[in-house]
Amino acid sequence: MTNAIEITQLNYRKNTKTILTDVNLQLAPGKIVGLLGENGAGKTTLMRLIAGVAKNAKGTIAVHGETREAPRRAFVSFSEALQGFRPADKLSQIRDFYALAYPDFSAKKYLDLITFLQIDDDQKLATLSKGTREKFIIALTLSREAAVYLLDEPFNGIDSMSRKRIISSIIQWKQDSATMVISDHYVSEIAALLDEVVIIKDHTVCAHKSSDQIRSEFGLGIEAFYESIYEGDIHDDEL
Amino acid sequence: MQFDDKVPIYYQIKNYLYHRMVAGELGLGEKLPAVRQLAVDLTVNVNTVQRALREMIDEGYIAPQRGRGNFVTQDATKIATLKQQLTTTYIQDLYGQLHALKLTDAEIIAEIKTYIQQRGDADDQRN
């Protein structure tokens, strides 16, 4: 079976700064994967590279076997921060833009999602609270029928009710064959959701394990495992 | 439902369903909710629910019907055996802990009786 994502010897520098070094990663179709690491570890950069938004890395990134950036973007739904839109834009205008830009955008899924997440899309972008903005980004991202979803810290700074609704919408609307990568720097709330965990430390992937492997081999919860790696309690040769 | 993050989730889902079957909340031959609905209700991954159900199908507690969904077994002795197994597991655990506190067998039985008695009294007072 072709991997959903296959990254080989990826190296990325920005100006003179090393962001990612020798990243190798294979993710199978249908998995929900937690991408964990401290702020600044390179999680967002890795997602931007997979999505084909950031360019000029060394090495290869294949999404369902496709290594070229432009066609790869058609497979990947990435939770971008809505930076290209004006504050006065209505959410429904942003939806129209997505529907035009992405042939796999499903108007029905969008409607189901904004209803479930309780978003009124007649509002202007500038009026949204932090939580509603995150929920809207999730609605747009999941409305595409993509092979790969990349959610960059979707729970950042939002209240627990919104968090629960976002988690439910992920369970409800992710197609079985789609792979989803969720980045975060704290995991307790999504631990039960994750099939696998990828930990980024010192500019590279330092661990990639199934959640059940972590629980049964190390006898640890996901959060504890992640902390042990960052604090150096688990050494590289034990992974 | 709250999960213990140190124990594989599929295992905890199985346990949860075993308990509901033994308690009769999921009756013989009853239809289980759809996989995705179970996943949403328990806030877990669809893959994890599928794994739990697959194992319970292999074990014979759940009978899938093509195109209709998953059903609890019709076999009452199967559930009775499961109830006995769960009971033995809990008693083993309780006995082991009390034994480690150096209680004699007679004391353990007496303590359990006293506990049940006091519980009953408390219930009576409430009613």
C-alpha cells in the first residue's frame, strides 16, 4: 500500500537557520497522528512543507506518491490561518473562495460542520472570537474531501466546549481512508484520539510510535511519554 | 467515559462493552450503535473502536450481520461465563490487596459482610 505521506532525508534551512535536519517519516492512510514538540521545534514548518506552502527544502516529500508541489497541494487540506483574507470579509465569502480554489470542497460538509460547530457565517472575519476563528478554520479544512489533513495547533487558546466540539467533528467527518496530522504541544485532551505519535526534537523526528505501543511497551500515557523524551528520561537507544 | 491514558484505549473500550453486556444494559441480540457513533460518544478514534469490535467479534461476544450492523450475541451462557470471569477478576484483586494487609480469610469475609451490612443500613436511613 502506498503511504499517505512519505518523507525522505528532508532538510530545511531558513536564511542561515537550521529548521529541520534529516527528517524521515512514513504515515499510512487512515491514521490520526499527533505531531508533538515544543514551540519552535519545527512542527508548523514541517506541515507547511508537506502542504507545499513552504518551498525549497532538500530531500523528498511524497503525498500518495506525488512529489511535485502543485499537484500535492490538491491532496492536502492544511489549516491555514486565514492570513490572505481581509478583516471585512464575511465568512461566507471565504467559503466561496475555498469552493472555487479547491475542487474537493464539499458544500454539504461545510454546512454540516458550521451547523455542528455553531458558526454563523454571515459574520465578518474581524468580529470573530479566538475560539470561533479556530472553529471556522477547522470547518473549512474538514470541508475538503482531501486524502491528508494537517491541523496546526487547532486547540490553541480556545475554551473547552469549543475544543470538545472540534474533537467530535474530527471523529465524525474524517473519512476512514484519510490521514490526519494534528500538531500540539500538550496532548492530554486528544490522547485517546491518536493512532500514532510523532515527536519532533532537536530539528528532527526523534520518535514515531503507535499509541498502543507507548502504552503497552513503556507503560506510559502519551503525555508522560512525550515529557520523558523532552526531559531526556528516555534515551535515543531505547526508542 | 474517562480513559486511563496508560492503558491501550481499544482494551478499555472492550471492557466498557463487556460491563454493559453483563449488566444487561446491552441485552442479548441487541444492536450496537454504529462504529462512528460509538467513536463520537466515547470521543475516540474510529480505528480504535473498530479494533475493539473486531476482537469482540473474534471472541464471539458480538455477531456482525452484513449490511445491518453489529449485534450482541444471542448466547446467554457466553454472557454468564463473562460475568463469572469479571467477578473472579475483581475478587482476585480485592482478595490480593486485603491478603497483603495480613487479614485472615475469616477476617476478609467478615469485613465484606460488615461493609455490606453498613451499606444496607445507610440505604435504609436514606429511604
